[in-house]
Amino acid sequence: MFLILIFLLGIAIGSFLNVLIDRLPAEEKITGRSRCDHCKKKLSWYDLVPIFSYFYLGAKCRYCGKKFSFIYPVVEFVTGVMFVLVIVWANQTGQYSMPGKTERIGEALLTLHNQTLMLVALLGIVSVSVVIFFADFKYQIIPDSVQLALFAFSFLYLVTQGITPAKFLNQIVSAFLVMTPILLLFLITKGKAMGFGDVKLAFSLGFLLGTLAGLMALYIGFVAGATIGLILITLKMKKLRSKIAFGPFLIIGMLSALFYKIQLVQILRSFYSF
Ligand SMILES: [Zn+2]
């Protein structure tokens, strides 16, 4: 029951993330009701019920019949699923205990103790990840405001893990270390292989994860990027030189390293036998 509520919260947030994904790269205001991209007609609340409206309207605008992108419900669904996974993960790793039947759900959600703050930070990181993933995928842009939000949520997460000033400095050093390979690639290829947005993203990644997990995240990002790139080239969907956004792969690497660090180390160990 609690997880269903979390899922519904996730798809509602996902609906808002869709707005950010489309409007931040275009530098539009994020307030104001959504309009149809095509006929510009304002959509009413019943056209905007997450996931449900998309299928109820047959994936097209009620007024002009233009198809809506399938990415909208995908973002909502993915956000819902990730919210649930975060709660389950935190519960399994003993960092958060789900409210039992006797506890009131509202109480657990609203009391601002450390556990709740940690969950807010993690759900924030996941939400920001969704925006970066899809904004970069759709428009090849990672808005600065979202980069800043990732850094802020990462900081909040580290605070809930009891970060000391010394450890904070440590994380900053990690941030620079993890950023360096991406910065070099950016400089050597003159921004062709990756943009400066990827450099900034790598900085936050190192700050959040530390040096080892941060480099592991880069590694996963490169492997995932190369794999998808090769598949696309084989399928002739992308020409060899055409640009594939790298941000989504960094995000995949970051989330894997954040939630599955221990398992990943084991896999890499057995793979490279060290
Ligand atoms: Zn329309």
C-alpha cells in the first residue's frame, strides 16, 4: 500500500519533470499550464493526468489530433518505478524502515528526521537524473539549473550520511579527479565527443560518489555508451560521426554506482580477476 502511494507520487513528480525537460532547455518559464506543442491550445487538467490521459486520448491531442511523444508517459512511468526502487533499496540496506501497519504513513512522510531527509535527497537525485537523461537525449542540452540541483541534492545526501568538513574536502578532490578524464576528452576533441555539460556532470558525479565509485560510474557510462553506439551504427540508425548524447550514459553509470556499488565491484573483480 505504501509502495503504491510512492509510485503514484513518482508519476505525479514525473509529470512535472516532463515540463522541466521540455522548458528548461528552451529557457521557457516553468510555470503556466501545459499547451499542445502543435496547436498551442491550453490543455485542461483531465488531459494531463499522468500516464492515464496519454492512453485515454489515444496518444494524441484532443484538439488538433497531433500525436504526443511516447517519451511523456515513459518519463512518468520511469520516475514512478525509480521512486519505488529507491524506497525498497533504502529499506533493504537498512537505511530506512518502511512504516508498518501500526504507524501512520503521513507521520512517516512528514516527520523531518534524518531518514526522511536522506530519502528526500535520494528521490531528488533520481528526479534530477531523469531530467538530465531525457533533456540531453531529446535536445542535447543539460540545463545549468538542473546541474546545480544535482549538486545540491548530492550535498544533502552526504550531510545525511554524516559528512565532516574533512570528508567534504575529500569529496571535492574526488569531484576534480573524476571530472579530469571527461575534461581532457572535451579539450582533445574540442567538444565534439562530449559537451561541457558532461564535464560539469562528471564533477557532481565525483562529488556524490567519491573517487573509486565515481571512476566506476564513468567506466559504466563508457561501456554502455559504446555498446549502444555500436548497436545504433550496426542498425544504421546513426552515422558513425553523428552525435550521441553522453549525458544519459553518465546518469546510468552514476545511478548504478550509487545503488549497486558493492555488487559492481564484485562483478568487475570477477571479470578482470583482481
Ligand atoms: Zn494540439
